[in-house]
Amino acid sequence: MTPLTTDSTSKQFKFEREKLPPIVVNFQGGQVTSDAGLSLIAEIDRKLQITSRLAKCFQDYRKPNKTLHPIESLLTQRIYGLIMGYEDLNDHEELRHDPMFALALGKSIGQENEPFTLAGKSTLNRIEHCPENVEQGAESRYHKISHSQEEIEKLFVNIFLESYSSPPRQIILDLDVTDDLVHGNQEQVFFNTYYGGYCYAPLYIFCGKHLLAAKLRASNVDPAEGALSELQRVIKQIRAEWNNVEILVRGDSAYSREDIMEWCESQIKVDYVFGLPQNSRLIKMTTLTQSKAKQEFEQKLSTVVSFLETLFVPDIELPELASHLIENSTWYKTIDYQTHKSWSRSRRVVTKVEYGAKGTNIRFIVTSIPTNKMPPSEVYTQKYCPRGEMENRFKEQQLELFSDRTSTHTFAGNQLRLWFSSIAYVLMNALRNKCLVKTELQNAQVGTIRTKLLKLGALITVSTRRVLIAINSCCPYKHIYVTAYRCLQLLPNPG
């Protein structure tokens, strides 16, 4: 490597190659960004007004004449950073000078008399710093930015309602909790034996891929703690807009609680399907079904073994080999069941009995869907089993949008971080639903969308007439960018 110095600030680096022209490297390429796809996020955010409405949930008591970065700018910068893969506030020490982020935030670039500088980590931390023992408001010396939890929670449901052009006939609300491991002395952190570490246990409500609620909780509470109140709040807000929609509430066995089921039963057009833990009474009530499943499997096995004995020499291992060639026998049955103390009434329980080479596997769910409306097999396979898709939403939140980056000391500050990650997810899901429906990324996770569509290299050139973002000519996904742009143009402008 041979450096060729032209002046004190401009250097070139020369790499010699045998029988080939040398490679020369310098730092005079102009304003280059690796985040050109952020232009799509900024546009859909402008059309749907997501971060601007989030900003209205905050109160800013700073003096206007001493404020350089308004609340909306701070929130947008923080959320765009998460979308583009920058999880830490420290990343914004460099991003504050990034031209693409400046353009996304509506700043002017390329003007010598108006240099752009976005907020740094210390300024952004003013939003997330939420000490509970410090007075908030105009008279506070240290904490002049506060927020309304109620308004933020309403915003998620409002965005969900707006995503439909007309009210649907039925929606399914998925309840679930996940672990959020922490590595510090954050407020309300406890050791959870189920997850095997110190963590939070946030509660989520999703409808398909739409996020409706993300509530941070301590990990020493009951898994269903706060689930009913969150469910009541969300359904009340939905009912205010959609009077006749049928709602199915779905969750695992943590939510088959008397108060939740009783409340759902008292509502019009609200049903539920929850997992139900096994017990000796339930197992005994399925004895006949177990026998039928076993008999069916053994009959199928006998038929296959008899056929194999006509082709091969009879052997003691033939039945075991044959058992892997046939499907397990699965039977479904509805039973009426009531606990001795915890349930106030008898309820419909659907059992799934599966018998195969590895023995019997029995599962139970409890539901308010009547037998004459849906047979047990459909309730289990079509209504309950798809809830496993919610695990992909957790992966998107934690692994790709850093919802588990709850490393600030205060509980309220970590709740804000969870909401920022959730708003980032809402924006990415809006891009997926409204712009990528007819592309190969229509079912992609947000991390894949970021890698293929948002992390695009480009050269930014500023003139008096325009700002040109010239994306790499070899970009393999430019056809998807074009499709997304055309869809964005069809969305109505705000106001």
C-alpha cells in the first residue's frame, strides 16, 4: 500500500496489482449513504403520520427559544434508527451527521450557512430518561419532556383500525407474553425460573401482523397479569369504530382464567379459544378416545406389516419400520368440563388425542365457540393452532427491532423503549402491507426487508434545483423499490 499525499487533508491509497492496473482509494467520493431505502420509510410515515401523531402524545416543557430539536424530530430520528438497524443511542453520535437521516427528517443539506446536525445521544436520552422520583413538567429542572401512556396506547389501536378500508367480519386477537432478558440493575427486574434469567415479561396483543398493545411488566407477576384490562381497553376502542365485528380472543393455557373467560362470555360477539393444562380428570375423560386412536393406528400398522411381509422375509423389526411409514392416528372430541373451584360454570373443552409409534399425545383447549357452530377438529386446527405464528412477531420485535434493548435504569424509560421499537414495527408492517403486497417481500420479516430494500448504497448530490440520491446501478431489488414507490404515490396525502 502506497499513500500518495496531495495535501494535508486529502490522501489516496494505492494498491499495486501484478499485470493489472493499480487500485487507488481515497475519501473524496462525496456524500455517500448506506441507508437510501430510508426514503420509503420517510414517505409512508409522512402519508400515515405515525411518528407525528406519536409526538402529540408527548409534552415538551422546554423553552422554545432554547430548543434546537423539537419532540417530533427526536422521536422520528430514534425510531428511524431502529428501523435501519441502529439499536443504541450511541449510534446517533455518527448518525447526527448522516445526510440520509437529515433528509428523512426534513432537514436541508448542502447549504454552508445552514449546516445540518441532528440530535446526539445526550439529547435523545432526554426522552427516555424517566425518573419516577423527579418532578415532571415546566417546573422541573431535570425532566422537561413527559408523555401520556394512555394516548400512546390508543395510537396503536387507531393505526390498526385505519389499516382497513372497511370493517372486517371477524378478527382474531392473540395474547401472549415473552421474555426480555436484562443485564443490569433496572427497576422491577426479577429472576424468572421459567425463562432462566433476570428479565422483564412484556405482554403483547397482535391481530395477525398488526401490533395493538405492548405492555412492559415485571417478570415476577402471573403470566395473565393485566391481560384482562388490556383486552378490555383494546376491544372497547375497536367496538367504538366497528360495532358488528366478531372478535375471537386466542392464547395459550396461561389465559384460561375464570375472569378472562367470564368477561368474554358476557360480551356480544366475543369468543375465546385458550389452551388448557392437563390434569387427571381430563385424561380420564378421554379414555375411550385414546382407545379408538390406538385401535385405528394398530389396524393401519397391521395392514402395512402384512404387505411388507409379502415383499420381505418376516422379521421382528418389521413392525417398527412400518410404524414410521404411516401417519399417526388423530382424534378430536368435545367434552363438557368444569373445575371443582376455579370455574363458575361448565365449558366446552376440545381434546386432541394423537397416537403413534411414540405413544399417546393429548392436548386440550377450552372455547366458547358452540359445538353446533364448529366441530372440534376445526376449532383446534383452524382457530387455535395458527396462534404459533405469533412467535414470528416476537422474533421480528426482539431480533430485528431491538425491543429487548431495555437497558435504561427506570421502568418507565424501558416501557418507552418498548413502545419506540413497537412503532418501528408498525411502520415496517405498514410498508409491507401497503407497498410490498405483490412482491417477493410480501411475507418477509422486517429484517429481510431492511437488508434487501432499505440498506441501499447511494451517492447524494445537492444542487440548487434538487437533492439527487443515486442508488447503486447494480441493486438487485430496484424493481421492488419501484413497486413500493408506485404504491406510495397512490396513498392519499395527509390532511
